[in-house]
Amino acid sequence: MTISNLKKLMLSVSCAATLALGLAQGAAAEDWAPDGPVEFVLHTKPGGGVDVYTRTLAKELEPLIGQKVVVVNAPGGGGATQMAKVRAAKPDGLTLGVNTVTHFTGMLTNLRGTFSPDDFEWIALSQIDPILFFVAKDSELNSITDLVDLAKANGGEVNIGGFGPVGSMQNIGMTMLEEAAGVKFNWVAFESTPDIIASVLGGHVDIGVSNLGPALEFFEADRLKGLGVLGEKRLGTLPDMQTFGEQGYDVDTNWLQVRGVFGPKGMPLELQQQIADAIHKAMATESYQTYARASGVEDSDFGPVEYSEFVKNLTTLAEQQLTAAGLISN
Amino acid sequence: MFESLAIGFSAFGDPMVWFALVFGALAGYLIGAIPGLGPSLGVALLIPFTYGMDPVVSIVGLVALYAAAEYGGAITAILINSPGTAAAVATSWDGYPLTQQGRAGEALTVSILSSGAGIFVSTLLLVITAVPLSEFALRFGPGEYFALALVGLSLVAGLSDGSPLKGTVAMGIGLALATIGLDVQTGTPRFTMGNPEFFEGLPLVPVLLGLYALSEVLFMIEDGPSEKLKSTPIGGLLALPVKAILGLKTAILRSSVLGYAIGVIPGAGASIASFVSYAVSKRLSKTPEKFGKGSLEGVASSEAANNSAVAGALAPLLALGIPGSPTTAIMIGALMVQGIQPGPLLFTKSPEIPYTVFVSLWIGVPIMVLIGLAGARIWARVANIPRPAIAAIVAGICYVGAYASHTTMFPVHVMTAFGVLGYILRKLEIPLAPIILALVLGEMMETNFRRALISNKGEWDIFYTSPMTVILILIAILAFALPGLSQLRARRAKAAAL
């Protein structure tokens, strides 16, 4: 490292510190001003989508709240390790967790009785990420209708590769399409999205399910072809791909992958609102926006009231689907 | 291609790139040497520091750390029989016996030189074959993966000389343990005793630390303080055992190519590469009887292979955006933070990334080897520390390493339980290697076996219609049967001679 580089680095570090200090001192009464470092506990190992999201957010959050934001990876137990840490923490806003839909399906199945959505406060929704169905470029299928026709002709022998076992977020998305179309597909479970893409490219499964982000480059490189997206409207980056609804399949478009922030039960609503505001403010920064657009996710501005309502609806929907699939009984 | 390589070399005009390379190599060396840490955690720890950096600087630092950490695992494997990663397990089989014979310095020197040679050779292969070989690897479907795992498992026969029965028992234990956790297809908990901490299966690092290192501590306690290892001093920094290395060149070259090829296949990582290369070297060696008792050839094969697998794992990442190993999966995150999404267009959209990686691997080799050789001089003295102190240090490392792997107490309990189990099994002379092999491969085998049947309407023909699957299954059968047959033949020859 040259002297000038080192100086530049020192300068930028001290600038950031001054800025952070200034912001903290200038913070109005209603802004979130934690009195210690804030921990974001994750249920995943470092490096995945959730980790990148949290670290990008944390970087923008630090100058806003004038405190360090520490990302703690607590994988294990299908989220149980993380949820145990968050549930045991003081509701002072210094310990928060990041959640996905997996948390809700988990609390209805394997973690039923161990954790429940009522054990936590659901503070802010940050990202929504619709799932999409895709095939390899040279596939004969061009739409969800083609897929449904093939399944009807083959008696359900169409392989769909997606993330997680039967009862996972993406698997439920598939069963919702099954109901709407009156067909059955064959679910092939994978443990990572790159594996799903590789299997579709190699011809080992017919259809892949994924969120946009990890698949985006393969669409751009013209290696994958989209069949449809499970969402209210088409994706901005892939405007040619129709939604399930446009193709005539009535599937509940609230079934979205999400990334949100939650905390231990008993946190004052006012504090929750302050945390949500700070998060949404951090999301407006240029570097977060660059990341979010490149990842293919959409922003959400839901605070504690809206997000708690959203969680309630999502859980009800998941419960219906899991019951219909025979995975849980009431 | 030469023009593009020039882009890679030109990146090294920036002193920050050099800094990243040296820092990454040093950090990786130390992180790899601490059991419980290792390459994927090391790369993850470095990511936050790369935020403010230029993408090229950051990827050079991360790749240097990855390669050096994959080597660092050999140090504790050789010195105190504590492989910190599954990929260093095969290194401990001969490395630790060498330490016990007072030849720790020699083992460390051979391990670093083989690692360096492995990276050099495999990077050459990477530059030439990254794109075509990654495309080829896409043809690996569930049937092929199952067959590949079977090949890995068939090595058990070759790794447990003396008693194939005990080897098979150990393999059974490993396979049984691999079934713990949530069923990958249905999500049903299996053998979790209602405890969510078992949902994701037994954590590998604590199991490794327990079986190998903690059980060794128990043996040290039992043996008492009397025994002190003698160690042969290993000359100056440049006094290399040239003759020994030249004698190993075939094994190193072969293991490098094998390690690279196995590394390219997503999901088959450095550990399978080192197991397979070790077994192949043993079979082709002029002195197979030395393997497992302190063969430099064994150390060289395992180390050349697990470092070559680094370059192999980078191939599908750079060519297609599909990670070849858990560590490269984390690197995708690092590149994404920089606004670079690895994918099939990386070579056209940001050629500076792959070509700088190629060049940095080459330039990194002499740096890594120098660090390793200098380090070997220091580490070799570990053998001079009195046994009771070593036992205490290793026990400490085991507990800290297990805790660090998850930052909860669960892996600590797992490590302790496996320490006791390892002690008992070693008393019964049941080999530990097949347990680790089965634990690593069991899940891959089961998942792909079921995935193959599910995606093929339950028909079994998926296992015999693909030529690649058939060849792999035949290799597995031969590898399993040959040691038994040659034993039988030897016994007959003996009988005939009488």
C-alpha cells in the first residue's frame, strides 16, 4: 500500500466517523438512536443472499444511527438457533433478526410448538422477491400453459426442481399452481439455487424454480427462458415474461419470498417504528439501490403495523396450503 | 487468450493488488491452521473488509486466502493429528506418523511444496479448460453424482488394510450418522430426538476435531508424560529436500490433475479430491506398504490434490457463475456486493476478474510457498513441546475450534461426544477414515440416489443408461473388490510356495 493510498483510507475513515458522530448528535427525538452496537442475527451462513442483503443494509445503517451494526451468522436448526437467540434477547432494539418465508413455514411444521410468530415482533418488511419458473433455452416449453399441457399429457411426469423439501416456500408455490391448473407435478428438492440452475442447463430436470437474482445472468446470456412469474405484475427486468395470472392461472400473488426484520416480543411500538424508518431510510441510499436492482428484488416500505398484518396473512395462507398438502393437520 | 492474460498481469501494476495478495495469503495460512476455522469461514470473515475495495483487489485477496487456507489445514493435521477441514484428513494419515517419527519438518516442507506445485499445475489447466470443462460438468446429473460418491466410498477397501471387516463396520457407522437431520426431499426430521439443533445434520468440523484430535488427547493422557518426541532439525530456509521432491513428482503431477478434475464438478470438493488422489497414489505406488505409516508420497498426493481442487472449484464459478465448493459459493456474495454478478457472461462482461484470478494464483504460489517454508521452521518445533503441554493445547484448540464453528455450545457437545467415541473406536482398532469418508459422502449419495429415482419416474435404468454412470460404478466395484482379491491371491501364492 502506498502512502497516498493509506492517507486516502485514513481520511475516508475519519470522514465517515465525523459524519456518523454528526448525525448521531443531530438526531431528532423521533429518530432511532440506539445506545450501543446493534446485532443482526441471521439464520444462514455467510455469503448467501440473506447475508449479502444484511451486510449491505448494515453498512448504510451505521452512519444513520451512529452505532456499529454487527452481523451475526447463527445457522442451524432450520432457523431455530437464530430464533432462540432473538427470542432470548432484551426487547431494546439492540438485537434484531432477519427473516424469510422459511421462518413461517418452519414455525408451522418442524418448529411447531417450539416457536410461534407470536413470540416475536415483526418490525419491517424490506424486500419482496417473486418466484419464477424457467426452462433451458432449447426447451420446447414457452409458457405455463405449455407446462400444464405437458403435465396433463404425461400424467404429471414433469420434473420441477426447486429449493427446499416438500412444504418449502417454492414447493408451496408449485402446489398452488397445481391446484389452479388441476394437474400434478413431480417435485425434485435441491439445497441451493445454483444447483437448480445447473440441473436445468444440464437437462436433469425439466423446470427450475428460483427468485430472479441468482438466475438473472443466465437470462441475459440467453441460456434460460422464463415461463411465468408468480406475482401481481411482470418483472421490470424481464418484461416479456407473463405472470401466472395473465396466462389464466388464478394463484394467490401474496405468495412471495420476503426479507424482513424482526425482534423479541415486548418491544414498544414506537421503537419498532423508529427502527423500521431507519431501515427504509438506509434502503434509499444509492449503494443499497444499486445492490437491490442488481439482485432483482423489489423494495417494500411496510412498518410494524403493516408487516405484522402481512405476516398474519402469510401464515394463514401457508397453513391452508400445508394442510391441503397433508403435511400438517389441525 | 494471451491478450486477456496481459490484462491479468497489468492488474499487478497496482500496489493494492500486491497488498491484497500477500495479506490474503498470510491470513489464509493462519486461518487454515486453526482447526474450526478453515477456508469458507476465512473468506466469509474477509468479505466485510472488501466492501470499500476495488473488485479486482477484493477478488485477489479472497482467492489468495482461499488457496492458502486450504493449505493451512495441513499444518495441524501433520503436527497434532487435528485436520481442521475434511480435505486435510488424508494429509494426517501419513503426516502425523511422520511427526511421531520425528520428521515433522520434512512432512511440512513436502506438504507446502506439493501444495504450491498443485496450484501451479491446476491453474494452468484452469486457464485452458475452465469454460469447456465447466460445460461438460453440467452433464453430471443425479445418477452420475451418486456413482461418483460410490467411487469415493469404495476407497474404504483400500484405506483399511489389515481388516476389511473393521473398515466396513466403520463405514456403516459413518453412513448411519449421515442420516441424522431433516430429510432433504420431504423435510421429515430423522434421528433428531426432537432437538432442532440436529436438523441440519451432524456438524462436520466438530466431528473431525473430536474423532481425531480429542481422542488423541485422551491417548496422550493415558500414555503419561514420559514419552517425548524427538525431532530432526531441518536445515536452512533454502535447504530443500530436492531429492525427495524429485522422487515425488509423478505423484504430485497426477494428484494435481485429478484434484483439478474432481474440483470442477460442483458439489465434489477438495475432500473427495484428496481422498481419491491418496487412494490412487497408494495403488500405483512402488511402496504402498508405507502409506498410513509415514509416506511422503501420501502427504504429497493429498496436499497437491486439495489445493488443485481450489482451481477446479473456481472453474465453474468463473465460467458459469455456479460455485464448485462452499467457499466459492461465499465468493459469489463477495462479488455481488461489488456489483458483479458471476454468470455465464463474466468472461465477456468483466474479463479482468477471471484473468486477474488466474495470474494471481500463479504469482501467489511463490509467496505462499515462502510463507509455508518459513512457517515450517517454526511449526516443526511444536514437536519439541512436552507432551502434557501439547495435550492441554490441543484440547483447548478442540473446544475453541468447535465453538467458533457455530458460536453456540451445540458443536462443543458434539465434539466431546465424538472425542470419546474416537477413543473407544481406536482402542477397538476400528479405523476412523471410513467414518469421515462415509459422513462426507453419505448425504451426497443418498440425496442424489433419491433425486435420480424421483426425476426418473422411479425407474432404475437411470443408473445403467448413462455411460459416465456405468464407468463410475464399475470403477467403484473394482476399487472395492481389488484389495480383497489381491489379498486372496497373496494367500494362495503363499500356500503354493509352502
